[in-house]
Amino acid sequence: MARRIVEHGAIYSEYWPGAPTNPSNFPERNRIISGMSEGVVVVEAGLKSGALITAQCALEQGRELFAVPGSPSSAKSAGTNNLIKQGARLLTSAQDVFDEIPRLAGAITANRAKAKPDLTEKERSLVDLLSGGPLQLDQFCRQAGLSVAESLEYLLALELKGIVEELPGKRFALPDR
């Protein structure tokens, strides 16, 4: 698995390759995970859970902390429910994350759009332009290096594919999802 990650991603560790896995090292791993994140979502955690260590690291590092509530009678939800009591943001949908970290909404929609096989490379690059938020037509044309006619042609094609929406004032954006 490590080889596949190196080929297609990255491995961050405080230990040399081949070092044995040891549960006492998990808190250090959790600190790295939260440090690389803009926010941490805890979905399920008992009162003694490694996820709570990650949550604590996130708070110490100034990251956003979200928790999914669970049944008050479930031991597996006691940790997440406690986090909410202590001020973690209640998470009931992805929109809750986007409300706190708005730029992620555009980036995620852009990534979803780029994954669609029916987009041309040019369309994918234009979707990237909109990942930072809505652009007025003139701004879009300048940033894309296209004429108004060319821009409108691409924007219409992307709108028909459900990837872009036109807003009032001839502004274009990735729809909130």
C-alpha cells in the first residue's frame, strides 16, 4: 500500500520506512493529520478514542473542529456528543463544513467536475477558474484569456452539463452542492 501511495500521493511520517506499527505512535500520526487539515470531522468516538486525540490536536493547531452527533445512549457517540457540548461545530451535512470554510465548496465542486470524463481539458481549466468563487463575465474572460463570445460558448456548455450556473449580473459560479 505504501508503494501505491508514493506513486500516486504522499506519505508523511516521523518514522523511517519499515518501522513497526505501534499504537503508542498513533497520537503523533494524528497530530500530523490534523496539522495538514483545514478542519477535522469526528464522525464517531467513544470517550476514549484516538479520534479525540486528533480533535484535541486540531484545536491546539487552530483548525476547525466538527462533530457528528449520535444517539445519547450509544457509547460510540459519547465522545462526539461531548465535543459538541464543548464547542465543536455540529455537523449534519457537508454544507455545515462549507458554511465554515466557504472556499472548499468551490474546490470540491471543481474536483467533482474535473472527474467527469465528458469535459475537455479546456473546460476543466475553466472550472478551476470558478473554484475560487463567482466571477463576473468580464473577469472570467480576462482570466481565461478568451473573448466574450468564446467564454459564453464554454459557459453555456458547462451550464448544460450542470457544472456552472449563471447568477444575476452576468456572474458565473459552480453551484453549491
